[in-house]
Amino acid sequence: MELILFGTGAPPPHKDKNGPANGIFANGKIYLVDAARNVSQQVVKAGFKLSEIDQLFFTHFHSDHYSGFGDFFISRWLTGAKKPLQVWGPPPVKKIVSKMLDYYEYDIDLRVREGTHTRAGTEIEAKSLFPGDGFDVDYMTVSVEKGTVHGNVDEILSYRFDFEEDSIVIASDGHPTEELTRLSHGTNILLAHFCVPHMYDKYGIRNSFSDLVIGHHATAEEISIVAKKAGVKTLVFSHIIPPITSNGEAFEEISKYYDGKIIAGKDLMCIET
């Protein structure tokens, strides 16, 4: 089982970091978690085929987590997908899917009418998830909780993926809840996000919205407490706020509070359980 970091960035475009998106590789299949900017390109760079991804899980619907969704959907179809795409996420998922399909219908209709493609592979099965849900996908067990509190985004989910004896937890943005600690108990990998507030002053980027952004994200100390209580084997960080923060600076911050194994996430990194 592997965690693949397709993108480790944040909302502003960055020359070295693509939008936040991750993959779970288990039993020879890849499962996508969030679909941010450039996710299709990153999947291909990592050596996977878009047409073979049949499952997509969303943590929440801030635009930076689904800005690559439409491109992933249409590219998946154009590169040969025939199966319906299953899309899981909090309740806005069905509305998001419906509007995205409307956006691409013109192009789909053109290609179907000219005979280069059939509609097979353009179907999406959207399923709403709620805290406490649990189910199996293929041979993998998926557990869902409201693992974080993220400002006014009430519909937000964290996921645990279990395959055989291994597990990976992907925490969504925001301050961790007790549910995240329970969800992460004994996991091989916890992927988490946090904010380093003093970087706003170090780089002179503080503005009228900085305090609001800081308040919407976890501190390094909060994430460390979860990792310690849950007995996490490896703590991986990604999607750091503010995005100008280097991995070295973020590592230094989290190391103040956590002395376990820490991995600074980089685009296209593959981490085995």
C-alpha cells in the first residue's frame, strides 16, 4: 500500500507545487483523493493511466481541492475509460458533479456525434458520505469521519483506507477533532496539513485576511498531538499555509512538537506503508 502525493500546494499557483491531490495505491489499483489543479498531468507523470482510475474521493469543496476535477473527468474519458466514475464526498458532491457534467456536455456531444467516442465512460455515480460511514471498495475498507473543523466549511471529511494489515489516513484541512485521533489510531501514515503563522511576518505577506486564514487551519502542535495520541507510525505533511513556507521551515516547526517519523511531502512522492 502506498500514498502518492500528486500535488502538495495551496490555492495560489506555484512553480514547484501543484494543487492538493493524493493517491492511494493498493492491490494494483490507484484511488484518487481530491482533484486539484494539474492532477491529470501529475497522475500521468507518476506513471498511472487516467483511464484506469474509477474512484475519486473528495474531502471538501474549496476550489483548490477540485479545480482539476473537470479536466480529470474528460481526460479520463478521452484516454479510454469505459467504466462509470464513482465519486464520493460530502453532500455538495452531487451538485458539483451535475454542474461539471453540464459544462462538458457540448464537447461530449460533439465527439459522440462524429463517431470518435461513445458515451461509455462519461457516466458518474456520485455518492454522498457522512461522518461515521464505512464501506468496502474492491478489497479496501474506507472509513469516514469529520476529522477537522475548517472555518465555515461544515461539510468536510477525513478518510482512512485499510488494506490487509496496512492503513493510510488523509486528514482534511482545518483544526483536528477527537474523531481524527480515533480514525488515525495505529495507522501507518497520517497525511496532515498545518499553518505556520509567523511566516506571514517573516515574508512580509500579512494582509487583512491573514488572521482569518490562520484561524481556519491547524497548528503544527495540534497535528502533533493527534499523531502522538493515535500512535501514528509516520506523519506526512503537505498543503502548508502560507504556501511560501519551505518544506525545511515547515519541518522545523513540526519538529518542535513531534519527535516521531516525519516526512515533508513533495509533488510525485510515493510513500510505502
